[in-house]
Amino acid sequence: MAATQKPDEALDAQLRVALATLSDPALSDAALSDSTVASATVGADDSEVSWWWELFAAQLRSRELDLAARRLQRQGRGFYTISSAGHEANALVALALRPTDPALLHYRSGGFYCARATQVPGATPIRDVLQGLLGAAGEPIAGGRHKVFGHGDLSVIPQTSTIASHLPRAVGLAMSLPRAQRLGVASEWPADSVVVCSFGDASANHSTATGAINSALNAAYRGLPVPLLFLCEDNGLGISVPTPHGWVETAYGHRPGLAYVAADGADPVTAQPEIERAVAIAREQRRPVFLHLRTVRYLGHAGSDAEVSYRTPSAIQAELAADPILGTAAALVARGVTTPELLAGVDNVRDEVETVLAELAAAPLLRSAAEVMAPLSPRHPDAVAGEAARLAGDRDGGTPAREAAPRTLAESINATLGQLLETDPRVLVFGEDVGTKGGVYGVTRGLARRFGRGRVFDSILDEQSILGLGLGAGLAGLLPIPEIQYLAYLHNAEDQLRGEAASLSFFSQGRYRNPLVVRIAGLAYQKGFGGHFHNDNAVGVLRDIPGLVIACPSRGDDAAALLRTCVAAASVDGTVSVFLEPIALYHRRDLHEPGDNGWLSVDHGQSVPIGRARAYGPSSVDGPDGAALSLITFGNGVPMSLRVAKRLAAQGITARVYDLRWLAPLPADDILAEAERTGRVLVVDETRHDGGVGEGVISCLVEAGFRGPLRRVSSLNSFVPLGTAAQQVLLSEDEIEQAAVAVAGMDR
């Protein structure tokens, strides 16, 4: 390579030289492996030659787009340079599949994308990818928000770059398509589809990948159809760290239930039938297949990666002979194509790329926060309310009557889940112990027996797989309601919400959505059991996920109403919701005194708009001494604050209790209106002082200009210990009362 020549320019020059000398037997060994030359056959018919030209053109488009990405970066116009160069053999996989097979692709999938586009009339892969490189608003899937491979017309579902994080979703989709068919639920994809997901050899070591593959094998072992192609593109490197030779085959080549197929991407003539065999196994036998495609990696990991810092020049040079484009070119030469024709093909693709780039010179970019955030969390409250009424069993547009049967929080959730399952065949309820046992706390008791294991079922003990199944089920046209058994158990899988669920609509402009309601048993004050892992009050990790809705009911009637809203929002807007259920309130019946049944409530079939709070207490704002105040709270804090309010009333202090109900988005307008109503606010926050919900409430009031007395009480910055020690770090009613008295005595 000349001293001034860039790596991308050198790669391009090397390819052209190799193509120019391809038909010269004296020079061909320098560019091609013996197996490629030996496997090429002569005497092909026109259709066969046409097929190889189609493959060659798709691979060239991918390569030229990678080269354009480097040029654009140097010009200050491009923003993404993770290259597909050397991985273009994945175009063979695209051609072996149908264009209607859903594909979840990693970032080296340019060859696949361009080949898939040749199967769909009117597709414009060069324009698509270039707009993504430029961050152009007209890019057809993410609209300039991220450079991803995705297109609704190509059945390519965009994926973020988190390592292997899309594999649980792929497993969930492969498991859910047959389930949707059995349930009679319409899906976007044909019933005999194969789901393909691609990832690298380094990602194959990630716990998310190993868990997803295990989940697929577990399902297949139990006799469930899992038509899934795991495409491991093995270039031998994870950024700078080599993958030990033979490791991928050792790890996945002999797994019971997992069909293993290996193919050499540098030799497309021998790779093609193996790839087609892998696809046929997945499609015909409806079981998972591990396709191990050997590739090479050119141009480093990304634009900023200097390979020479960890690889020798000779090692880099040696891999040029394994260029998959040369393998395809050799197959064409063996079928009568001349090297000048090949070089003309390269020039034609280069011209095509440059022509489209010139057309995109003034391509509009995203210019405002409103534009950027438009697909993040769409809200159609009227439509959601109508859907919630339908889910409540209303057929006439009004609010259906309900029997006056007071219920606990757990009983109300159970009854509402049953109603949702009965009303909408798309609804699924699943998780650890959810089916036969009916949940650790009996919340789903009887539902599996009533609706069958196709609708209510137990999952394996893996939170990533539970959420991945939910993500895939939503794509398949279902309405999944997975359960995470305890809030503390979510943290090992939270990226499935942060990086996958909440981002899909954002990165696809709403073309693909994750209609999902995740039920999580959480918060503290549970007695006689647990400690930290069963009394977790850390919700900060959820509250900062853009677009995520968090509902937290404290009473049974609100649980029913909020749950209907969450499911309706999933159906209408593709909303991703967390339904946080306070464990300590599941079976509470009394509020003030034993036997008063003050915490039972009646479901009237209503719903609650996202972001609307609830007031308890007198409509008058002034007590006898004129010292009214608002206790703004949620979850366990609601009954605690109501008991404190009763004690305050005995002291002549009138207090209203205000239940947020929604922790994200916070009911900002309602919070401010309540604060201005009484003029004094105490935020009662059962979560931790740092990162707790109360911080958001305080910020909301301060930023809105509230000037009245304002104070917060919260739990301490501690894990929740076992037994009575928990009382030392959790917020108590005595603390609430003392703070309330102090706030009531402050001047406005």
C-alpha cells in the first residue's frame, strides 16, 4: 500500500487487480483459494449465469457503499463507518431465503441487504444505505436517527448495535409466529416463514446470545416449532481480540437439538448448497439451525480502528485472498464471463453509487427535537380509551356495568387479566411460575386452567428470554403480557427494554413496534420474606428509558383501570409499558383498622389516561387552622399517607393524598394543579433518596415555578435488608407525619 493510500483505497485497488488477473492461471493462485478454482464449473446456462451476476452485483453494491462511507467521513458528510467488507458472503443467505422471511441483522449485513433488495421489485438499496450514512431524514427505516439495516418492504427489522441483544427477540418471533397461527391471529409474515438473525463470532460468547440459543433449544426440546436460522458470521475477531480457532464449532457444533451447518464465505460455489440446506432444515423441520459462515473482516472494526496496532501487515494481507467477491467472480469466470466484463461491473456499480450520492447532496436532515422524537412514544388517548372500553367488554361505546365485588389488588389484577384474555385472542400471559402455579403470589391463579397453555404458560427461568419472547410475540401480531417475578430480577435483562423494546419504534419510525406490557412485582415493605431480592425499590433504571410508560397502581380499581390502559395503548400505539405491582399491597384488605376492609375496591370497567393522577381527601383545601397541604405519593405511599392524613386531621391539619399512578411519564400538569390547589407539598417517596421518583416530582414543581413550601421524604440509599432491619432504611409513617406537620406550619 502506498504511503498516502487509505485502507479503503488499497482494498479497492487490490480487488481490481485481482479481478483483472483472475483468468490467468499463472496469477490466479495469488488471488483465489484452490478450493474456489476447483469447485467452479463450466457450461452453465443463462439462468445460472444470471443468478451469479445477481449475487456479484449485490456484493459489489455493499462493497462500494462501504468505500463511500469512508469517503463521506473524510469529507465530514458521513457519520457511520462500520464496514460489511469481507462479509459479503451473507448475500448468499439472503438469496437462499424468501424476501418475506423476517430478518434481524447485525451491522455487517450490507451484502444481505443488497441481495434481499434484488428480490423485491422497486427496492433502492443504494439510496437507502447512503441516506443512512448521511443521517438523511428520507432514509426509509430510521429516518436519519441511526444507521441501521432495515426496511418494511424487505422484511428487515432494524436492530441496534448492542451485542447480541436482538437474539432473544428473534427467538421470540420464531416461537410466536406458529403460536399466532394456531390462535388465528393475523401476522405480517407467512405461516411457513423462517426467522434469521445474524451476529459475529465474538457476540456468540455473550450471555445474551448463549441464553437466546439455549431458549430456542429448550422450546424445540419441548416439541414447539422454532423456525430460526442463527447466522454466525465468523471473521475471527471481536474488535481486536482474536476468537480461538475452532471455538465456535466447539461451542455450537455438537449441541443436541441444534442443527449445525458450516460454510466458507470465500468459496460461494461450495457454500451455496450448504446455506440452502440450512435454510431448508429450519423451514421444513421448524427447528433452530446454527449456520456458521466463515468470513474475513476488511477495514478494521470501524473507521477509527487502526488494525495495525494489533495485527501484523502480513496477517492483514493474507486475508485478501479470501475476499468473497473474488470467489463469486471466479464462479462467473468459470461460467464464461470475462474479466473485462467483471471490471465493467465494478465501474458500473461505482457510477451508480456516485450518481445517487450526487442526487442526495441536498438531502434534508432532521432539524428539530420534535422531528427526532416524533416516533418515540406516539399518544392517541381517545383511541386508547375506546380500545380500553372494548377490552373491558363494552360493545356499545359506553362504560360497561360491573358487579359490585370489592377486591384486593391481586384479585383485581387476576380478574382483569382474565377479562383481557377473554376479550382479545391476541393476549398472552406468561413468565416464571405464571401458569400451573398461578404465580408466586397467586396473581395469575386459575388463568392457565381457564384459557389453556397456549395463552397462559410458564417460561424458562431467564428474564432475557421472557422479555425476548414478549418482543417477538408483539412483532408476530400478539399482545404479550410477560411477568418478571421480582423487580430485582429485571436488572440482568433490562437492556431488552432499554436497547430493544423502547428503541424499535424510534429506529423504524413506527413501522415496527413492541406492543408490550411487562408486569413486575416490586417495591418494598413485604414482610416475612426476602430482603433485597424480594424488596427492591430501585426504579431509576426504568424511569430514564425514553418512551417507556410505567404504571404503578396501589388499589384494585386502579390496577384494573391502568392495566386496561396499558394493554390498549400497546394495541393502538405500540406502547411499551411496565406495570409495577406493589407486592406488599397484593393482599391488603384493611386500611386503618383490622377488619375495616378499607383497601378493597370495586372495578367499574374504567380506564385511566396515561399521565393522570388521583386525589384522595376533602375537596376543600383549608383545614380548621388554614394549614392544608398535599401529600404527593404512589404505591405503598398511598395507604401510608392516608393513614398519616387521618392522624393529621386529629391535629387539625387537613391533608389531601395525591396518587401519581404513573411514574413515567409523570402527571406533570396534575402535580402542578394539585400543588397550587393547597399551596404546600410533601412528596412521599418510598424509593431511594438518590434516583428516586421524588426527584422527578420536585423537579417538575420547581421548573414550573411553584413557590410554596416543598419538601420530600424518602427511603435511604441502601439495599433493603432482611427482616426488621428493613425498617431502619425504609420510609416510615412517623417520618411522613413529622415532615407533614413541619410543611403545614411553613409560611406560603
